[in-house]
Amino acid sequence: MIELIEKKSRFIAFAAGITDESEALAIVERLKKEHKRSRHTVYAYAVAGKEKFNDDGEPNGTAGLPALNAIKRRNLDNVLIVVVRYFGGVLLGKGGLIRAYGKAAGQELDRYIKEKSEK
């Protein structure tokens, strides 16, 4: 898990290895319950050659797609990335959202890769 603050919004990213879509969606639901007060719970995953992302109410393509692109840039499969956003009262704009979600997802995926390689 990593945490990033951008213009008072708090982004918390989680990465997990997954074996199928239902496992990914179960993890997303668990995180939504754990972070009930958050504004958005964005996710992306790649599993068995299938890719999917969800912006969870953020403008189309500004949240889940940057997370999915972080997965693709690292050539990962069987992985889920979830970024929870607590809104800080300052609008980030489309470019700001893309950068913040992409940065949070990328940092968490790098942490996840490093942790896996150390095992």
C-alpha cells in the first residue's frame, strides 16, 4: 500500500495478485467497505489476457485507464490495482486526475513488484 497526497486529496493504492475476475471484484468490494468514506474506489486489472478498468465516477478515462496503463507499462498479468481517493476539496482537473491516479498506481505496482522479487 502506498499513499499520495495531491492538492489535499488523499490517494491510497493497493496491488494484489489475482487468479480470476471474481477474485479481483471481491477485493474491490472489500476495499470499498473498508473505505466507506472515500469518494472514489478506482480499479484496473489484467488477468489471463483480459484487461478491465473502472473510473468509479471520475471523468471517463481519468482514473481507471491510467491505472491500467501502469499495469501495461510493467508488462504485468494476474494483478489488480485499486486506488481509493478521499477528496480534499480542490478539483484536480482531467490532467491532474490522470497524473495522480497514474502516479499512485505506478508507485504501488513498483512496490508490489519489488516485494514479490524479494520473496
